[in-house]
Amino acid sequence: MDGGARDYSLTGPDGARAVEIGLASAEWYHTDVPRKTMKGLMKRTDGPATRDTLIWLMLLILSAAGGIALWGSWWAVPFFAVYGVLYGSACDSRWHECGHGTAFKTQWKNDWVYVLASFMVLRNPTAWRWSHARHHTDTIIVGRDPEIAFMRPPDIARKALAFIGIPDVFVHFGILLRQAVSGPNAEEADYIPTSEVPKVKFWARLFVAIHLAAGLTALMTWSILPLMLIGGPRIYGAWHMVMVGLLQHGGLAEDVLDHRLNSRTVHMNPVSRWLYWNMNYHVEHHMFPMVPYHALPKLHEVIKDDLPPANPSIPHAYKEMIAAVLRQRTEPNYCAPRSLPEGAKPFRAGFHDRTALPEAG
Amino acid sequence: MSDWIDVCAADEVEEEDVIRFDHGGRTFAVYRDEDGAAFCTDGLCTHEQVHLAEGLVLEDEIECPKHNGRFNYKTGAALRTPACVALATYPARIEGGRIQVQI
Ligand code: FES
């Protein structure tokens, strides 16, 4: 085996080493974009997110109503199939964009959609805001990033199960339950300030209480319908979130300071892009997190000559990712190769080869 | 109080925008609001030391380019997590078409 197993915990030796060798909170590569162009791209507006959110909520209500009305017959299935994806998958991108505060110009709209989507995706809105800030500081830096989806060597069976929400949903509910009782653990305390602990507990208790109420209603009515509407979609509707989410960084480099090496941009069909709020432009998002989701296609056009070519489709990206991940089972240091167009600035690599890392003192 | 220090011609900073200004081994951010008045804060975000001049001015606020934390650049107050610690602010003015700051 090429290289040993790494310690992905935030309190372990790999994290300490990343700090020592300057990989943590480091400066990342950015493509040069004229200030005027960037200001235009960063501009905030309420229009696109308000439209998309109204459509989202309307479709959620209509599909839920159809499912309830036809409950007990097979005709309910397509309604719940739609409801499940709108709830259990679209929640992730709404959580994400509103967490950055870029989706809407009006902040209370970002905050409300953020809390609703956090509930749906079973993430504590306070804890995950801090977790995601760390993910942007130290993207895929081992021992620093709390949001690494593919740890090496990869557990492929577990990743495959995530498409049906297992064991994901139980893990996340367990985290909320623990936060409701005792607050952040040692790992979370690495990135959540103490002043935020009361908020972490508040949201965890509220979210747990709503889910328990749905469970209790299901028991009392002796019907799983309440759980089909609340909580359940995080299992039966999560497949799209997992499908697109794994592509963000799957099979790519760890411990680099250049998002062109550790993030993937994939061209997708319009439905997936709408559900995913353009996060398929993932290199662009990481390089410039100030650019709202609706401006990412324009940002892509501006900087694409400095980026590896985007994967042309979801199947194409999966083929690349699966090949890399399979190889990582025996060669954990392997990552899918990236190439740059002629004229692009060279990669800011340096740290990606683990064997080349200087020994921490 | 120190002397006024010349930063640049006022029209080099657009209204509702920010530039970076380095002086005496320190870095600052110099802003103009929608009325054209000048303001100055420390140049690095109090969360993780990123240059605020690469961020976005939104009315009276500056949004940090790294994690979208926000500050009121007139008072320095931290308004949005992960920015929690206020920014230091410094007097700024426009004299004879030039932006000047006292730091
Ligand atoms: S570095 Fe400014 S908000 Fe994090």
C-alpha cells in the first residue's frame, strides 16, 4: 500500500502537522480577475433566489398535497419521489448558498431559508456555519477540514449506501441528539467558538423535538405518512444531493492550496443545476465564495481559461471519480490528474504529494 | 493624534467601494460610501486575516471575501459570523480631492 491510513480527526496528529507546515489557514491560488468584473459578478440581488425559492416551496407543497391525497395507492409514489428530492436533495444547496449569505440580497431571507434547509438536511445551522467556514479555509486539508466526504482509503460501500440516506441520516440525527444534550464535542469545539454553544444547543433541541413529534404522530396514527413528510425525505430523497455532492472533491487531491486541484466543475443538465443551485461550478465557488450561485456560469466564462477543463457531464465525471477512488483503495496518495489549458497559470501544488511533505518538527 | 496621511486621489476609489492601503508595515482598507465620504479600517479581517479590500461593499458594510463575514466599516462592528471581533477604525477625510487618513 502506498502511504498509510491518515488521521482525519481534527484533534489528531495530521491536523497538528498541517498547522506546523503552513497548510492550515494558508493563502490559496486565485485566478486574476479585474476588480470591476469581479464587482459585477459579486453583485447581490433578490430576484433569482426569490423566484427559485417560491418555485421550490410551491412544488414542495403541491407534491406533498398530492402524496397525502393519494396515500395508500401507488399513485402517491411519483408525488413522494418529487417531494423527496425537493426536500432531501435541494435542501443541501439552499443550506449552502444561504449559509454563505450570497443567495439573496436581503439577509433575513438568507437566514430563513438557511434554517429551513438546515432542518431538512439534518444539520445544526450554527455548528455547520462554522464547519463550512473551516471547509473554505482548509479545503480537503487532512486533519483540518471537517467536511471531507471521501476519506482514504475510501469506504466505497458506505458511500454507495449514502444514496439511500444510510447510515447518513442516523449519523446526523445522532449528532443533533448529542448536541441537544451536551453541545459540541471536542472536534466541533476546534472550530465553533464557545460563545456559539448556546445557539448550537437551541437549534439541536428544536430540530430533535420536531422530528420526535413527527415520529410520535406516526406511532399514534400507526402510519408512516408523517415520516414521509418530515425526516423521511432525507433518506428516500437524498440521492440527488449525494450524486452531485460526491463529485465536488471526490478522487481529487488532498493537502493542496489550489482549488483547481481539489475541486471539480461539471457541466450538468438544467434540472440538476436548478436543484443544486449551480454548485456544479465548484472550482469557481471555492475560488470566489462571494459570487452568488446565479452568477457562477458567468464567472466560469470569465476564468475557464485558467481552470482544468470542466467534465462535460455527470456520467463523465463519475467515470473519472470512480476510477480514482478505486485506485485509492490501495494507493491512498493517488488522485485524478488535472490538466490546465495552454496559457493558464501553473498549479500551486507543492503539498499534494504526501511523501514530499516536510517532516513536522 | 498622528498627522493626516495621503492615500490617493479621491476618484481612485469608486463610491461604495474599497481599496487596500499599506503604510508603515501595516495594511488598511479605505472606503467611500454612497455619498462619497471616506472611511478607513484595519485591512485584515479579524476572523482569519484576509484582505478586506478584495471584498464587497454593501451599503455601510464590508463583506469579507473568504467566509462572507461582515463588518460595518463606519463603526467597525462585526455583523455576521464567522466575523465576531470588531475592526479598528481610523479617521478619514477628503481634502483637495485627496483621501487622507489618520492612523
Ligand atoms: S476571514 Fe473574514 S470572515 Fe473569515
